[in-house]
Amino acid sequence: MQRSAFLTMTAFSFLSLIQTGCGESRQPAPPNIRLGETACIECGMIVSDNRFGTATVIEGDRGSDAMIFDDFNCQLAFEAKHPDLQIIARWSRDYETLEWLDTSEAWFVNSSKIFTPMASHLAAFKDRADAEMVADDLDGVVQDFNACGTSISREP
């Protein structure tokens, strides 16, 4: 009986390791934004333009938790107010395709001709070439997300 219990526990432990990917963590999936219903966690406005919806996924008390924003200004302001957050991932929408992008891999166009909900004037793109074409058309500048935080207003 003891041997059987030991084998069962060993098998269970082995299967648990396989199921968790041997401790490798995966980036959480992008959140679901319901246009016209989901509110920005920073300013409280309803997310109404899919081109500018963003998300910061944090480690919450019960696992990952997505903070949804209507504009990059709100996202950056929220993160600045909460430096203690453990950020797991950031998501942005591609300005043209509306596909979710890993923000760390996205390219951004900063142009006063891009009218965003909270005046960040930023639009995300998957490909740098696409961002450069839009930047040329709109007299904008192409930058990565780290540069965006130093070039836009923190207050909407």
C-alpha cells in the first residue's frame, strides 16, 4: 500500500512538472476590451476607439490582472503613480490592423496629427516600416515604448 501511494505521488509530481512547462512562465494573453463598455482604469472614460486601447498586465493577489486604458497617457500615468506594481506584460493595439501587440516589440508614431482620447498623440505599429510611412505622412516621429514615456504629457 505504501509503495502504491509513493508511485502515485511520484507520477502526480512528474505530471505537474510537465504541465507547468518545468517552471517556464508564459506571457498572459491580451485582455478583452468591450468597446463602449470597458472603462479606463486611470481616467474612468469608456474605451471607445480600438486603435488606442492599451493594457498593463500586473501580478495581482490572485494571479495576473489586466489594467485597461483608453490611451497611452493613462497607461503611463497609472504606472507612474504605482511604481510598486509587478508588471508582467504590456499590450497595445496596432493602429491599422487592431491586432494586439506586445508593447515592448511595437513601434510608435508620435504626431500632433494623431488625435487620441487623452492627447498622447501616439499610435502603435507592429512593423517599423509601417510606422515610418505613417510618420512621414503625419509629420511624426517613430520611437519605441521606452522613448514614448519621456516624450508625452503625463497629464491628459
